[in-house]
Amino acid sequence: YEFVVTPGPATTVDVRAVVTFRTTVAQPGFAPLSGMFWYGENTDRPPGEPRPEVHEADGLALQLADGTTFWRPLQNPAGPFGSGLAVEKLRGFGLLQRDRVFEHYGDLDADYHHRPSVWVEPLGDWGPGRVQLVERPARGRFDSNISAFWVPDRLPAPGVPFELRYRLHWMQEEPAAPAVAPVVATHVGTLAEPLGRLFWIDFAGDDIARRDNGALDADIQVGPGARLLRQSVRKNPTDASWRVAIEVLATEPGRAVELRCRLRAGYTPVSETWVYSWMP
């Protein structure tokens, strides 16, 4: 491994890795990132905790070569949980701390609102593969329970050197901001139905802020194991953000359900794609 570190307000690390595997590995993880997510706006607050939220990153972002961006809010699952996003050509991925409001954390010592985001920029064509996210249970703020890494479709052959180059960006601003409206908040609540969930997904951006209420609709996808009960899209008159509210009912308890949502004007996407793995 070779690391070239360039410090500054935005620190970069150029990495060149040449790895030779002794045997075939089913899931090698390249450009690995780790972090902590104990609880946030999409989870319950543990009893007795004074801080509204505790996390070093609140989401996994992924950007394709054509500029399409996905946002996967992080969670603190009851047991180890893995989910992946398949990619033909990757522009980058990272664990980001988008929420920079001090009052959302209230911690004068840990400074969670100042924790840096980190973005992985491939140098050269990595080919098809997937960005794998692994979330493990966290019982406190010192548990590093989040991992994200790249898994190539073409697995390294034993005995043959496998080379990969990439650049890490460490900064407080978003290293690769989406060209469309990003997700700025995810809130999750219960419904009267025991296997039901309410999701509020908030998007914000200059383009959608200028649009009138009723000008946008939502493209929502609910994976196997659940069905969509209700949905609504409306502009927030307080800050000109847009909220998509969806109510989902699980049809197969204990099976993870993938949810996707994005805003669109007609058939044109105007937001990044929100991706959520819900375990009923």
C-alpha cells in the first residue's frame, strides 16, 4: 500500500493498493470506511440520553458516472445487517455527516456536528461491482458499528496481483455534492397497524425551492415483502424544502424491505434517490 497525504482544510489521501490473494475470497472489501451511528432522527433515543442524536455519519452516499446519486440513511440494527448497491461505473461513495446543526447533537465535547465526511474517488475505471454497507448493533457512542467498502464483480484471482487506486477526501463540506436536490432528513414513525411504518423524507435545494406546491410528485418503489398504503408530496412553507410522506405495511414479517424514493417534475428526476432498508 502507498499513501500520499495532502493536509489542509480538505485533506486528501491518494492510495495505491496492490494485493495478492492466497485463495479465492467471496467478498473482498476495497477502500473500506468505518464509523459510528448510535441513534439519530430516524431512530428512538435511548432512555436517559440527553443528546438528541449521536453519530459520526448519518448516511452512505453513492454517485454513478452519469451523476445519479443515492442516499442511504444509516441505522443501528438489532443484529448485523448487510445491504449493497450494484454499480456499473462508479464515480464515488462515502460516509457523510450531512447534519451540521449543533442543536441536533448538543454535545460540547464530542462535536458531532464537526465530524468530517469522507469520500472515496476511484482513480481509473474500477469496472462493475457494488458498494457494500454493513451495519452492526451499537450499544454506545464508542462502538464503531458501520462499515462500507467496494466489492468488484470480477474477483481477484489467487496468486495474481490486484491493483486499485483511489483518492480519499476528508472534509466538512460535502466532497461530491449531487447536482439535484439532496435528502436532508429522514424521520420514521409507527402506524396503528403493528407491521406498518411512516417515513418522512425531506429534500432541499435551490431548484426545488423555486417550484410551486403541486409541481412535483414522487417516484416510490417498495420491494418484496411490503406494500404502499398512502403517499403525499408537499412543499414546506417554512423553509421551501419538500417532504414525501409514505406509509408502508409489511406483508412478510422478519424480511428486509428495500424502499426507494425520489422527486420528479413530470418524468425528470429533480432529487437524488433515497434508499432505505426496513426490517419489519
